Amino acid sequence: MNTIEQFNKHVMPTYGRYDLVLEKGENRTATDENGKQYIDFGSGIGTNSLGFCNENWVNAVCGQVKAIQHTSNYYYTKVQADFAEKLCNVTGYSKVFFGNSGAEANECAIKLARKYSFDKYGKGRHNIITLVNSFHGRTLCTLSATGQDVFHNYFFPFVEGFIYVNANDVDDLKAKLDDTVCAVMFEYIQGEGGVVPLSQDFVDEIFDLCAKKDILTIADEVQTGVGRTGKFLAGDNFGHKADISTLAKGIAGGIPMGACLADEKCADVLGKGTHGSTFGGNPIACAGGNAVLDFISDEKNQKEVAEKGKYLREKLLEISEITSVDGMGLMLGAALKTKSAADVVKAALDKGLLLLTAKEKVRFLPPLTITYEEIDKGISILKDILEK
Ligand SMILES: *Cc1c(COP(=O)(O)O)cnc(C)c1O
């Protein structure tokens, strides 16, 4: 039995997987079971932010494995304290809660927002506005928060208390922002929704209206955060800092980790016994996270992400099959004239390039450490496919 048959016999069929078995990787190059190599334009799904097995990251993680791999959260570890301090310093937030995924980070944010409002105003102010076409995770609560009907199926009943507003529609936002609302939750750039950025005006309105009514802002930066858009937080590109920001995906360089960051206004809302996670803030994940932060907290490296993103965008726009490129930094989505993104991703695999899709677009989330030469190499493969 080959690996794929063995796998499919025993793993639930929740993903439409490609016929590719990856065995190892080094920086921006992955190698499959047969020794074939691939340039990485996807970094997992934006998780391997420093590429495959980056040397500093490997040393940090392996050192931690040998020191202490886990303790219960009833004890303290220095590595978690260091990671929390670094995260708060680079983002300007007061405190963090650690989970293990984006969905968990968002669950924490939702619980925090509801309790903030309950503590201050009592019952009835529990609704959270999210945006149409958003994506917030796969748990029942974060699926309920996700503003896409295709996800609201099979698993009834969903969690109550989410109101969906059309992205970039200020009138819709104003109409729905009533006395029952405790928070507005949004992605600055909708990732799974097709790499769709919010407009500056709409973001300005969210912050303006929420500030007036003591409604919390929750930025889901699970995909956009940790340097992906050329700033540490995508919010920095819009000139705003949400009361709460959530991070995951690239935060620990490929080890499961989620973070919910809160500013001073709501940093102590979740008190003893109100929330928890057995593995949250795991020392190995924190060690990996420290290596990621040491790299991307450096503004020089953030600027390079922005410049490489600009370069990648320009190169993409030179391809006639590509009609437009959306996104920021190294989070880009290319719309195609005639070809299907899924077909293009499959063809790219054959030619040794790992790509992603996002709805009808080809999505690019390369490692933040990618070089110009590697961008050129990947672009030339893509060009061959698109101009055929
Ligand atoms: C991927 C993603 C999530 C879910 O993260 P998981 O780690 O899969 O739970 C939530 N929000 C956004 C914006 C994402 O891109």
C-alpha cells in the first residue's frame, strides 16, 4: 500500500488533498517522497513563516524539547513569559491568552468580548457583528461567527449571537450596530474569503462607531498577523489598533499556537477559572514563537516583506492571464482571466511549485524569508502555466 492509500484508509476525508506526499523541507524548498523538489509559495497555509526548518528556529525548538516539553498551566515557565513579553512589546497590547489555533484564539476573543459587556452592562448585550465572506474557524462557535452560508449547514443548532454585515458597507454597519452589540469582529484582509482587503473608510467607521458606544473591536489577524502584510499587524497598515487582536498561523513558525491579545481596557476580563487550555502556551510552541518574533519584530525585516511583496505583485501583474492582484505584503491573491485557480495550482505542483487558492484566486503566502531569486523562479514556473 502506498502512503496515500494508507492515509486515506485511516484518516477522515475532510480535505480535498493533492496527490503529494511531502517528506522534508529546507528553507523555501520542499522535497517529496520521490526526491522531487518544490519552491514554496504557500508556507503551509502561512504557518511556516521562516520557511522549512530555519536554523535559528530549529535550535530554539530542539533546545526547548530537551529542556522541558510541557508543564500544566498551573505552573509558570520562563519561555512562555519571554514569548508573552515579546508579543506585547511588539504589538503594544497589555496581555495575551495562549491557545493552540486560530479558532481557539477567536473563541477566546468572543468569550472575552461577551464577558466585558456582561460585567459592565449585564445581560442582553451579547451580539457580535462579523462580516459577510469572513472566515473565523471551524469550531461551532467560530463557524457561527463566519459570515458564509456554505459553512452554516449540517451541524445545527449553531451558536446564537452573530450578526452579519456586508464588508465595506457603512450603511449596513450603522443599521445593525444597535444596543445588543458588544463587539465587531473582522479581518483587515479576508483571507479564506479570497484575499479581499477592507476599505480604509470602512475600517475607520468601525473604529469610530465602536469607540462612541463602548463596543469592542476584534481584529482576526490569524492570517494577516506576524509580519505577513509588511507590518507586524495588518492593523498598522490601516492606522488602527483593535481592542483585541487574534494571531495564529505563522506565529510559531509551524507549531500549533494561537494568541488572543487584549489592550488595557479588557486585559483582565478573563479572570481565574473563566478560560483555559491544557496545551495553550506550550513551551515548545513558545520557543518556536520566540525565534519567529526575533526575526519579524525587526522593522528591517518587516520592510523587506513589504518590498518583496511589491516585487511579487509587479511580477504577477506582468502576466497577461492575471487581471488583478489584491492583498498586502506577502499575502496576495491573483484573479485569472480564463483559467481556474484550482487547475493552475495542480499544474504548478507538476512543475515543482507549491501554491494555494482562495476562492477563485491563486493565493500567495510564501515564507517571509523568501529571496528575490526564489520569487523569480516561482514566477517563471507560473508564467509557463498561465501563458500556455
Ligand atoms: C485560518 C484562519 C482561522 C482558523 O485558524 P485555525 O488555526 O485553523 O483554527 C481563523 N481566522 C482566520 C482569518 C484564518 O485565516
